[in-house]
Amino acid sequence: MKNISRLLAALLLIQPVLSGSQAVPSASPQTGIIPCRALETHTDAGLRVAVIVFHQRDEAARSQLGTLLREHSGEMVEVQGGDGAWRRARLARLKSCFGRGLLMLPAPAPFSNRAEFALRLPAK
């Protein structure tokens, strides 16, 4: 019974590795990474573009995302999905939808509707 408990504990620790998913970190002004959630994703294969409507994942990140949207709309950012790869995307603030942003990036979309991802400004 003790060995089974140890095995279960070990499996819980490595489950994200086995499933290929990585947890999106919490908001951190020090790292500049903002945890977000995709609301809608749309891909146009002919234009080879994906667009993603998103907002913050956690209430705690609301002001950090709002500031980023106001100060960096139109600029390039980086997004990280469950595969751990960072991808460049163009950020746009949706003025008609409070607290929402739009990402434009090469197709295919790196994640789907309701997926969590990390957002940051690229290093200079």
C-alpha cells in the first residue's frame, strides 16, 4: 500500500510532463508575464493568419493586462501555449470590449478557444 501511495504521488508530479502541458504562471510584474485565456480563435488558411480574442486569466492580472493593452497596442508581443514555445504576435487593444485584446499571428493558431497561455513583451 505504501508503494502505491508513492507511485501515485510521483505520477501527480510528472503528470504535466506526460500530458505535454505546462502550467501558465501567475501574473508577475517582475517577469512581465501575464497569464491569459483565449476567448475565441479564428484561422484563415488562405491568408495564413490566426486571430485570438483574449483577456486575463486571473482577476489579479486585470490591471497589468489593461496597462499592457493601453501602452503597447499595435506592438509585437510573445505568447506561450501549452507546448512551451514562445511565438511572436501583434497585439491590439479592443476598444469596444473593455479588458479584451486581440492577437494576430501566423496560422495555425497555437492554442484553441478557452486555452490558457502566457503573454509578455519581447526582450529588447
